[in-house]
Amino acid sequence: IAVDARPAPEQLAEAFRRVRAAGHADEPAVLVHDLDRLRAKLADVAAAFAGPRALHTVAIKANPLVGVLRVAVAAGAGLEAASIEEVHLALRAGCSPDRIVFDSPVKTEAELAEALRMGLRINADNFAEIERIAALHTPACASRIGLRINPELAEAAIALTSVGHRGSRFGVPLSQHSAIVEAFARHRFLTGLHVHIGSQGVTIPELVDGVARVWQLRRELVAVRPVPLDMFDLGGGLPAQYRDDAPRLTPTAYAAALRAAVPDLFRGDVQLVTEFGRSILADCGFVVSRVEVVKPGPVAGLHVGADLFVRRVYRPHEWHHDFLAIGRDGLPLAGDPVATTLAGPLCFGGDVLARDLPLPALAPGDHVLIRDTGAYTLSMWSRYCSRAIPAALGLDGDAVTVLRPRDTIADVVAFWGG
Ligand code: LLP
């Protein structure tokens, strides 16, 4: 499986035909995940960032389907959890506690106690959390603990996913230098540093700059304390390629830039940890919706909208998806493009996935494929209008597996306390 390009439209159409042959094309909408491609993407990251004892985790928040996490764990990945609930998804997926990185920016005392008892890796977000850990930590505890540093870069292109700039609420700002030095001098359990600057809209030089600044801090810390700082977690943040005319930023290119700027990072004094989500998972998934109705315009009514594509609907200038129209014969539709609006099913005027998109004329019963939906799609589902969450499927070798069935009406009623 070639991972140096996005899956081509013909490959997606073929995957759609497999989904249809397995009997799922009659569902209003399904999410499809190419698990073989996921394995290839994971291998690509592991090869690019190879290093002694390196630990490559997948950010669960990008796609918490346990069947997806299981594939990652079986392929040798660890998992990054942004909540205690995600920790339990990681355990269910078979991840051993010492390969789970617990990163939530707001952790309760009970959650910290549980994480320490389980021996998870923990990245503390702030000084107060370090004091809480100090109160709970025992010499027998297997947890490895790092501190998240905000490298205070300039804000990246997409402000809402930019988290490593001056004023960001995540981590301890690099400029609080003396307090950081003091914390590392006092707490011998602190053995790692963590940095994560954003998701989409950052460039490789920005990513490298963030890591380099925190690596420089590490040099200074090593000079003032005897306990080794043997863990360095460089977070995720490598953008995915959502359109053909955008650059494809590969793990290989990022790792090469890092090797040039911070060669010591790869020398084995530290265990290198990565936490990629989007760049691994986005192009492993696509969504299929049946075209239910075509109104004058034309406006095609689909079965997913802002419930599944919250970013796309609310910030269309920042969030792009490509769409592929498939006819009832399972082949990409041909024909002269017509400026088509793709509307979602939710009851508000803004539930529109695309306006005036040039697509061959659609008819009810055709399908629209929404590309690159393997990350931050189902995990950001909104319950507005109480629609059933669609089924999620896996393409695994020759099999089409059900990763989660479509919600039943009973599931929806139960969600609302009925
Ligand atoms: N590590 C930490 C500490 C993070 O906060 C994140 C993502 C990751 C790793 C993974 O980043 P990635 O490689 O996936 O970019 N669709 C969401 C994205 C928010 C990302 C949050 N953090 C949104 O638009 O809000």
C-alpha cells in the first residue's frame, strides 16, 4: 500500500463497492476505515522516527474506535489518551499501561491517583498538577512523568488548533524558566519533557522550532540536576493532506528536518515519544452518504452534516474535504459538472457541507463519498437533532468488519435518559 499519496478516487470507488457488496450501501450513511492502510501508515511513522526505545503512540482523540485502536496496538503502537475515559479505551484495545500516555490538560486528583496506580505515562500540564502528583507518588510507582512545555511560538495558521503560542492555555510557558528549573530540581520523579503545538495549519519548520526550543530547555535542565531526563515527547501535529494541491508533509520529511535541527534527539539518551493522530488516520477513512433527495438548485440532501463535520460546517474557509460522486453502478459519476450544494439533514440553515461544488448531476440513490475522514470526525460527533450515529466499518484484508453498528432508536432514546 503506497502511503506517499492520498488514496485515488478509483481506489475509493472500489472500496465503496466492497462496502456495497457487504450489504452496507443501503444504510443512510456509513464511516469506512481502511485498516490495511492504517498498518502501512503506522509502519511509515515508525521507520521515519526510528530510534532506540522509541515509542510511537496514536492520539485516541483522533479516532477512538476500539477496533481502530486494536490495529494500532497490534502493529506495535502505544496510545495517547486525552481523558481517563480514553485510557480505558486504550486498555480495552489491549494496550499495556506503560505504553499509554495520559495527557489530559485537566486531570482530577482521583484520575491522577488511578493513572499512577496503573503505571501510565503522565504528562503534567502545569505546576499545580506536579504538586498533586508529588503528594500521590510513591517510590514503587512505575509511572514515567513528564511536563508539557509551551514553546511560545507565533500563532499558527489555524488559530483554533494552535496550542503552542504565547498565551496558549496548554502547558507551562517556556518563559517561566526559573520555576521550571526549580520544579525539576525538586521533583526527582519528573523525567520527561513534552511539547505539542497544534493540529493542521502548522508547518514543518514551526514543528521543528517548537521541539528545538524545548530541547534547548532540556540541555539547561540536565546541567542543574543529577536525575536523567530520559523521555522526550514531541507530540503530534503533522498536518494531513486534504486536497491534491496542498503539500503532503510526510513523517519522513518531518523526521529529516528534526534530525538536521536537533540531532541529539535521536542519539538514544532519551526515549523519543510521538503522538500523531491526524496525519496517520485522516486518509485511512472516508464517509459514504446516500443522496436522499435532489431539490432545485441543485441542492442534494445527504444524511450527514454538521453532526459529523462540525469544523467543516462552521469554518468552511479553514476546513476542506474533497467529495466524490458515485453512481448507482458503483462507479464515479461522469458528466458535465453542475454547481451543486451538498446539504446535511439537521434543522438549521447553516447545515451545508459544500456550496456550488462542481459535481456531475446527482440523483436520489447515488452516493457521495467524503474523503479523508479517518481523524477528528466521529470523535467530534454532535447530538443535535438526535440522529443515530452511523455504523463504522473496517476494511481488513478481504473482510468488511463492523467496528460499531449504527445506533438503534433504543440507543438514542437511552442517551437522552429515556
Ligand atoms: N498530542 C496532544 C497533546 C494533542 O493535544 C493532540 C491533538 C495530539 C497529540 C494529536 O495531534 P494530531 O497529530 O492529530 O494533529 N479536530 C480537532 C483537532 C484538535 C487536536 C487536538 N490535539 C479540532 O479541530 O478541534
